Amino acid sequence: MEWLSAIFDGAQQWLFETVVQPLMFAGGLGNLLEDGYDATGWLLVGLLQLAVIIAVIGPIQRWRPVEPVTNRATIRTDILYTLLHRLGLFRVGLFFAIDPLMDALFGAARMSGISTFHLDGLWPGVTDVAWVSLLLYLVVFDFVDYWIHRGQHHFEWWWKLHSLHHAQQQMTMWSDNRNHLLDDMLRDTILVVVAQLIGVAPGQFVAIVAITQLSESFQHANVRLWFGRVGERLWVSPRFHRLHHSIGIGHETVKPPAAGEKAPRVVLGGHNFGVLLPWWDMLMRTANFEQRYDPTGVRDQVEPGPDGRVRDYGRGFWSQQWRGVLRLVGKA
């Protein structure tokens, strides 16, 4: 862990001094050099992720695709989402919008004598070992992420934003970051608060985000692959997650007919909400381990809704963002 951290720190220092710092001085941002150095870390992580996506996941995706690529335009839009998030541009925006508020709130709490909890201090000599604490934090964050994901599928207002992610009918390794910006802001704010509450070190938080994002890129890949009977229950596979995106399976739950009704009710819900670990789905009985590869998307994209129309989720980035706002206020 130490030698890996040393290599990363050296690369971050070089990238900052060679590229980022001169640009910041040229732009009159010399007063934000410390923040610029942190942003350089996110940029470096993003560049490394993009290299893995292209060099490793890409060939696997071409090796055993689930379906042929028929709509490259929607994939190009997903690539834009990926670049926006993985190169730190979204996180820079989040920094200016959210971080000052978070720092003020937690600063005021500390001034009032309220200290945050350090999870890696639970068992001195064990949980404070770097790789042990990293694994511990990964499990905790994945548990939180599971419930965030359940919320995105349970609350109708949240689903109106999150449904953009599910509206991709041409899933590829670029589809993970296809989200409404308001949805991402809400999720990231929750995770930042949790990180502050349990005392995650900045370097560990970056590592947790990087591991999670790379795994999610692989899960969304257009690849016919599963991890075997045992492996499927240890880590979320592309097959497991594709079922979560499948029409009629991943974001719908069939309920018995209500009093006075004859037909079953289809409500928000679904299966396979786990982000890294399928354990939570197994515990909460939301897991679906069927070996199948169904079409992905949202039902109202392919079937008329109550108003007799098929829903349009937008063709490009700005169109998708705007239509998400319209859905949220009940206008689309």
C-alpha cells in the first residue's frame, strides 16, 4: 500500500507542477493551489480509470457482447457523461457548490464539542492497518450505497431523476455515469457526509471511489459474462447488474391485487440494487440470480403510459438533463 501510494503521490505532484499549477496561475487562481492539488488527484485517478476502461474492459466487451451495437450516438453521449465525471469536472462543480457548506457544518459541530467517529480506530492494531481499513470502509460505503439505490427506486420523485440512468437501451462500459446531475449531487452529498461522520481519510476516499467506479464500468459493459455460482454471490457481475437494468425486472415489483382489484399491481422497486456486493440483496431478498440477458431500458419507453404516449428521455446531454427536470415537476 505504501509503495503504491508513493507512486501515485509522485505522479500527482508531477502532473500538478507541470500542467495544473501553470494553468491556475494563468487563470488567476493562485489562491486555490491547495484545492487545485486535490483536484489533480481526482484527474489522475480519472485518467487511470479511462486507461483501464479502454485497454481492459473494451476488449472483454468486444469478445462476448450481449447484443450488437446499433445506436452509437447514444453511446457517444454516455462517453461525455463519463469524461465529465471521471476527469473531475463534476467533482469540481460539487466542490464549489457543496464542500463549503459541509466544511461549515462540520466545523461548527467540532467547535461545539461534537466529534466525528473514526471507524478505523475500532480495533487498534487491526482496523488501523491501511488495507484492512480500506476494506472496512468499502463494505460500509457499499451498504450505504445499497440503501441510496433502494431510495432511488422507491421514492417516485427520486425515480424521476434516476430513470435517466435506466433509459439507456444500449448498455456499454460507458453507461455507468449516465445520470441526472441532480441525482448525482444528492448521492455524492450523502456519501461525503458519511465519509465525514466515520472519519475516512481523503486518500482512502479517493481509492474507494476509484474502485467502485471501475467495478461499475465493468458491470454496465455489453458483455455476456457471469462469475459462477459462488462468485456471483461475492461480487456484482455484468449479468447480475444487467438484470437490474432489464425492462420489467430491475425497477418494477409485482404486488398482489389491492382490495377490489383483479389484476396484480406493478409498482416501483425491483431487484439487484447492490453496487459492489450482492450480499445486501441476498439479506434483503431483492437478489435475482437468474442466468438471463434481457433488453434494457424503462417500460414507458417501449409501451404507452396512462396518457397513451411513449416517454421521451432525450437524445443528447442537455436534452436528457432538461427532460429530467420536467419529469421532476410533472411536465414530462
